[in-house]
Amino acid sequence: MNKNNVRLAIAPIGWTNDDLPELGKENTFQQIISEMALAGFSGSEVGNKYPRDPAILKPMLEMRGIEIVNAWFSTFFACGEKAKTLDEFINHRDFLHAMGAKVIGCSEQSHSIQGTDKAVLDEKPIFSDEEWRLTAEGYNALARLAAEKGMQVCLHHHMGTGIQTTEEIDRFMAMTNDDVFLLYDTGHAYYSEGSQQKMLAILNRYLPRINHIHLKDVRNHVIDQVRLEHLSFLDGVKRGTFTVPGDGDIDFRPVFDALDKANYCGWMVVEAEQDPALANPFEYALKARRYLRETADI
């Protein structure tokens, strides 16, 4: 891949899990960002142990050569919480803008089961036509607010939410304006659709509107357990559904080839929520960095 177009980041969720705070509670903020830098990454998303005051956070990152590239934001448009969501988004946008980020990754969390004990492959929410209308209207509004700061919004398709499957991604992208982008997540696309081919089809269909990438690998044998035992999303995480690129069952070479041919410019973020007690975060960060160097030449 063109090294001038692509930069590499890693998410702190491998060190401390936002949905399961007991995973990695022993890992400190300074340890996390130091190990990111030592592993060879220059960007990070924001985790639950990160200071939210740019005056404190920015110097601690700068001395390690790390930039903030994005931070998760939950939207609740389908639930009718437009005013509250927009108000909270403005504060979130202003924080990320102060940190120098260019994109804002959002997930529509109305009726989401990702943090519940419901079976993730059996009980995901299905939006009504009105809920789809509210969601699309809300994201178009977010894009306008982001543009005020020269930023872009992207939708993170996610397991256990109303925008998870290929069909749901298609509907969202068709209903929103061209200034609403897609955060493409390899792990969630594969997990949802069950094959490399379908995962790649989403990527190829929306390449012009993809402005942020999550590189996440999966373990098929754990997904099989989730399906057969009707496990929740977080039960799967604890068993090891996800891992770093090169350690699971996804072949990332076609992903890199497609992005390179499309002249993708932006961040690619290694993201693999695992139990740090079972998967040492620094070891896996090094493993991911080595794989990216060997397979994508970056």
C-alpha cells in the first residue's frame, strides 16, 4: 500500500474494554499509550482511561508520537432522542477537533443488544420504516454539524445493532447524503455476514464513502460457539471472538489490495477487544504491526 496515503493506529480496547471494564482494569493510561508507541503505531482512538481535557491529553500523546484519530459516539435517533444526541455530539465533536481528529465514528445504539445478555446472532434489533427515517435524518444533521469544524461523520456498522447486515448498511447508505460516510470494520462485516466474500463485497461497494477503517480479525471456531450456544456479543468477546489481523481467519490481503487500488487516504486502526489476561496487549500489538508490515508493506 502507498505509505503516503495510509497511517496506522491502534485502539485501546485491547488493553481496557469500555463495555467490560473488568477486562484490563490493571492497565494504566500511560502504559497503554507507551506500548502503542513501542509497537510502532502513530495513532489511537479514545478509551475509558483517557483524560478528556485536551490540555492534559495532548502533551502526553505528543511526547510518544501518538495522535487521536477518532472516538466512539453513540447515537439514539431511532429512539427519538434527536435533540439530546445532537447536543452531546457537539461536545464530542469539539473535543475531537481540539485533539486534531478529522473523523467522528458513530454507532446507532437504539435498541442495541451488544452490551446485554441477549443472543447476538438471534435477537438483534430490526428498525421500523419510521426508525430508519429518524436515523437517516439524524445522521444527515450530524454531517452538517461535523462540517462546521471541517470534519466528517462515519457510521460504524456493529454487531447487535440495527445497522449490522449488508442489507441494513445498504439501506443506511441509500437514505443518507453523500457527506455521511462509512466506518468499515472487517471483523463486524465478517462476523455478521459469515464469509470473506460478503465482507469484501461491502468494502468494494462503498469504497468512495469509506473514510475510516477498523482492522479486526475473527476466530471462526468462537463464532461457531456463539451461534450454537446462543451467546451474547460480550460472551463471545470473552471467549475470543476477535483478535488482531494475522492471528485469525480473515485474509486481509484482498482488503489491502482493494484499498490501495481505490487510493484510500486515511487511518487504518487495529482493533481487537480481547481479555488482556489471555492475550497480552503489547504482544498482540507487535504481532499486528509485524503482519501489516509483511502483508501491506506499511
